[in-house]
Amino acid sequence: MADQGSAGRVVVAGASGLIGRALVDALREDGIEVTRLVRRSPVAADEVQWFPGERPLDPGVLDGARAVVGLNGASIGRFPWTRSYKHELVWSRLLPTETLATAVRALGSDAPAFLSSSAVGYYPTRPGVRMTETAPRGDSFLADLCGEWETAALTARERARVVLLRTAPVVHPEGVLKPLMLLTRAGLSGPIGRGTQVWPWISLVDEVAAIRHLIDADVAGPVNLTGPTRATANDLGFSLAMRMNRPYLVRAPEWGLRLVLGRDATEALLTNDTDVAPAVLQKSGFVFTHERVEDAIRAVVPPR
């Protein structure tokens, strides 16, 4: 792994989210200066207000930074995906990314590396196929969104190293575990759809460590931020139930999920069967702290 202390100043957009908060904390713990882009009036010396989609970002904010990390976007874990919320999912990602890419380009040869969020939702459902960064894009709403998101970021690649962070759902009580823990606590957890579908995942610790690694690594283009070991929906759900000392019995049928959550959200997040490998990340020398989903759950869920 690259020397984390060599990173210099890092600019973070989307610092109020789960990943953003953890990234900022980790950088500061190692004495790395952080500039946070915020949409409200600044209340701290390290904050700079910006207006993505309304006015350009002053390139001077990024000048001298080692990297800018874009983590903006409305939560895909909020249901249902109504037409208006789909609109928010799209533009809460595209506008900040376009704004950052424009500022990065304006710095020319002095531009920092640009690490821009994306998601493993980029990939299609292909049961039994292990997909790396070379796999094609899917044809779902989420895949199309990821494609537009990445295209916006890549407009900066002629001036800067651009890394596309194709992140898996984060195994954390504020991430993918949040709704599952509520159901498990109530004794209502069980297989989701078939339950045997493969779900990409990553721990928060490894997500943050991977982003920090990629700030300094000689890597560009798409990078899958996923755990190295495949896990099914049942693997995750049963491990969580065991950790919380609750039953894992109540099956949620696919038709019921579609009725409550809508087809797009159900197929993109719950019944998709997508085995995604972190090929580029591992080739670059990254070492995972949590290699199995069970390890990630034990790290953040107290035993009952």
C-alpha cells in the first residue's frame, strides 16, 4: 500500500455521508490536511461552500491538492424509487461530478487526481459469472446512472488521473445493514427472494483504506471496491441473524418486494445476482482487512 502520509492535501466532496465522514477522519488522524466542500455556509476553517449545478467551482480551491474525492449522491437505499426520487438519484450525482471535473480540467497540468464515486450497479446480473472491471455495463436504471456518472467524471481525464470508484454496498449499521438489522431485530429476517443470489459487499474500513490507497497508487479508470470473497444474500443475512441471536426464517418473496419497493430498486439492490471481483485493486497491491462478509459483520455488529 502506498505511503498514506505522502498524500498531501485532499479535497472531499460529499464529506457528510457515511464514507465521507470516515475518510475525512482517517486522513486527519494521519495528519493529512482536508478541505471539505459543503453546500451550506461554512462553519469550520476547512470548509468551502460550493454550488454544484448552479455556478462553477473556483479551481483555486483544488490548486495544490494531491487529490479530490467526489462522494456525492442521494442514497440508493431510500425506498421506493419514485419518478421524482429517480430524478434526485441522477442529478445529485451528475451535477457535483460535472462541477468537479470542470474545475479539475481548468488546472491543466497541475490538476490533482480525481477519484469519483460510482457503484457496482454498473454491471449486469449474470449468475455464475465473476466480473472484473472489463465486464460490460448492464441495462438497468442503476447501470445507466453509473454510466452517465462515470462519463461525467471522465471528462477530466485529459488533464488528470481519474479513478472511478465502483463501490459495493457497505457492510455497516448505517449502510446496507440498516434495514436488515431492523427486520432481524424484529424476528422478521430470512431469505430475500431466492436468497442464493450473489451480493457484492465491502466493509467501511476497507472502503476507506482502498480510497486512500488509490489516492497514491498508479491506477486510473474503473476500480471495483468490493470484498475479495463472494457472498450470497443468505450468507449476509444469516451471519447477521446469528450475530444478533435472532431467527432467519421469514422469506421475502420477489413479487412482494417489487410490489412494495418497485421493480427498479428490487432488481438493482435485492434480487440482482452479481459477482464482482476487486481485480484492479488487488493487482495494485491492496490488502483487505475483512476478507469475508462474516468478518465485516462481526467488526460492526455487537453480539447479542
